[in-house]
Amino acid sequence: MVQDAQSSDVLIIGGGLAGLTLALELRQRFPGLSIRVLERRTHPAPRAAHKVGESTVEIGAHYFSNVLGLRAHLEAAQVRKFGFRFFFSEGRTDLDGVTELGVSRVLPTPSWQLDRGVFENFLGGRARERGITFEDGCTVRAIVLGSGDTSHEVRCERGGETRTLHARWLIDASGRAGLLKRQLGLAEDNDHAICAAWFRLDSRLELDGWGDAAWRARCEPPERWRSTNHLCGPGYWVWMIPLADGAHSVGIVADPDAHPVETMNTFERALAWLHVHQPVLAHAVQERRDKLLDFAFMRHISYGCKQVFSADRWALTGEAGVFLDPFYSPGSDFIAIGNRYIVELIARELDHQPLAAHADIFNGLFFSFYRNMLSLYRSQYALFGNARVMPIKVTWDYTYYWGVLGPLGIGGWMADLSLLSELRPRLEAAQVLNLAMQQFFRDWHARSDGANPPVFLDQQELDWFARLNANLHERLDAQQARARLRENIELLHALAGSIADVASAQCPELDVSTLHEAAGTRERPTLFSPATEHRSLATA
């Protein structure tokens, strides 16, 4: 291990969520490793730190809670999430008068809403407690990558002093600055053009007061505000995320062809946009405009990368590499996945094993997961306001995530090449089916009547769906994990048949033959019944 004060075994550029969690995972796995983290911003970070990525989902939540052992902090200092929730509320002032998709009770596998300032301050403190050198207020001026067995060099400035640091491994966790990606020309367009504007209010948005008593009573407890709430319309969606100190995060994410960023690139323009498209939220924001904490916008929020791991002992993690889309909050998931592969590569090098083959395999796996999840969002924004199609699409997308990616990520099998090799034909078949389903949703949307009845589509009523979430808790050995993944992929094929039945009942002209062929003779899981779909909340 390196002993020189200016040298480290691992040097991480960026002390945000990705960099600090990687440092903690490395310290946990390798107690004797010398680890240095350089962070441009000074600590402590401000409350309600202005970063995208406040909502976690199951893989990322498991990574923070179980892998890194941070459950106590999450329970005490963050907000336990009441799942995702979707309202098809374009132009409406009555949330209780539109279709709502969500759960009536919290599902068993936990996730949290993160105040990134609070969380990253906690991570920085934990890193220092664990003997990690964490230097905030540090600006990187130059990077020279080593070749062969030569160490990497980073020239940085802190407190007016310029130093040259050396490291065996160099990890770029610099976020959207993407220092190594820029230097190496690794940036890649992913053909998913979306823009965003977001702000924080120093005030809780009490969503549960925006409907009548019968509507509130549909949830137990009536705390919809704890959800990641999505207010959806054609070509866009709006997030509402609560932060632990009572602030609320609000963001607009849109296809710029339908909603140009110029219509929302100041707080006043964003508020005017909300008055047109989501007036119920606009009214609540208008009443609290004196509580505005900050505002930002971004033209290109989603992007790809050509490579994230190298046998030359460098890697990218978090937003320094790729960013998909905030709709299903996958950011922390891909931090967890990427960090896992980085840790495995460092473990191989410490064990004097060759890296080239594994670096190539891990790049392939990482980008396979990335591309398949990108298909959930790319070319799909036009149908986001469709109250007929989107609830079924969301249910499919969740099933794919909880059925395939979830067990691999939470079970710790992402780097188990034996298991992945054995299941490869089934996993590839599931990917092909998912791509076909995404095209089918677009076709269905083009023919849909767009009905938006005042109903609550409670995913708790789908026993198989709730069970899929609960199964993520289970600790499985390799044989059980193989069996579970096979079972879940079988469920996906059967679900394609159920979706075909629902869609063809609404749009008889749809071609559903491919989905019926995929389902075969498998028993179909239930979807929302016609009675549920048309039950008025006022008479429920």
C-alpha cells in the first residue's frame, strides 16, 4: 500500500454521492487501502443542496442502506418514500378528478427521498471517520494518465496551494463536469433529448390537501406527499419530492420539441408554464414564491459515454459517465452498479490478476443494462399524458425492473459471471421482449381514446406485483437466484399476454399477435379490472 503523503492507492475526483459512496465501499472491502477524495465544493454543503437525484429506488436504496450500512441515517435524517405516484393532470386543478396510479400502502422494500446536502455532509463525515482523506474546496487543474505500471498524476489547487498527487487508480466522480470523459473524448449522444428546470421551496407542499376526504382516505396513511409524485402530461412530467427538513423539490422534465427549455428557463417562466399545464401545483407554488431557495435549468439532461472502466486503472462513476432520465430515479442505481464493478476490478488488481478481460466484460454488462433501461424513456415522452396507456406501461416497467435488474443488483449478482453466463439466453430474450413492449406502447398510444376517468389504480390490488416487490427482500443463494430470475422472466412473458388482452379490448385494431406469441399458454397475471378502471372515487 502507498505510504507517500502525496500518493494514494485510489484517488477519486469528486466528493458527491458517487465518489463518497465508492470511497466508503472501498474502505469496507479493503481496510488497508489508502484512499483520497478531492471535492471542488466546500463542506458542509448547504441544506437542500441543488442537485438532481433526491429520489432513490430499490437498488440504490439497498446499496446505501445495506451494502454501506447507512440504514440508521436514512431512517433518522431522510424521508421514507411512499413509492412512486402518477397523476394524469394536464391542465387540471382537481387531482381527485383524474386517474391516479400508485399504492395505497407502503410496499415492503424500502426507499428514501434524499436531502442531498444532508446526505453528502453525512457521507463526508463518515469518510473522514473511516480514515479516508477527504479534501473539500479542491480544484483539479490537470490530469495525466499513467501508462503500463506508471501511476496517474493529478494537479490540483486547494487554499492557494498547488500540488501534484499520484495514484495507482484514478476514478472520475466529478459529475457532469466529466473531467476524464472530456479529456479522453468519451462523450456520446444517446438520442434522448430532454430538458429540465427545477427549484426548491422552503415549504412543504401538502399534496394530501388537494383533494376531498374520500380521495385522501384511499391511502393508509393519507401521506401522498411522501411519494415521488409525478404530474404527467403529453411530452413532459413534473416531479414533487419532499426533503427531510420541510423543503420541497419541484422539477419539470420535457421533450424540448413539445416544450422548449426557453419556456421554463427562469423561475417566472417555469411558474407561468405550470399555470398552463399543472395549475393545481402552480397555485401552491404561487402562494409560496417567497420561500424559493434556488432555481436551475438544463438543456441536455441525458447523455451517454463510450467507456467507463479501463484495464489501465481508471474508471468513471455516477454522472461523470452516463445519465439516463430522472423519471424512474435510476441515478443511484447506476452509481451502485458502477461502483460494484470498480471495486471488483480493484480487487482483481490487488490479487495480481489481469484486468483487460474483466474490464471489457464489465463495460459490456454496464452498457447493456444502461441501453435496456434507456428504452423505457427514449421516444416515449409523447405518451406520458395518456391515462390509458401509461399506467400499464409503468406497471410493465416496474415488473421488468423488480423482476430482472432488481434481483441482480440487490442480490449482489451483477458481477457473478457464472450466473450471468448461464442465464444469458433468458436475459437477452427478456431484453428483446422489453424493446417490443416499448414499441407496442407507442402504437397503442397512437390509437388510444385518451380517457382519463377519476379513479385510483392501486397497485396493491395486483397481488403478484406487490409480491414481486416483497421478494426483493429475500436473501437467495446462487441456485435460488437462478430459479427466481427464471420465474420472473416467465412472468414478464405472461404479462405481455395480459397487456395484449387489455389493449385489444380498448383498441381492437391493434396487432397483438407478437405479444400473444410471447405469452404462449402461460397463466396470465391480473391487471386492473374494468370495474376498478371505471370506479369513481366519489362513489368508491
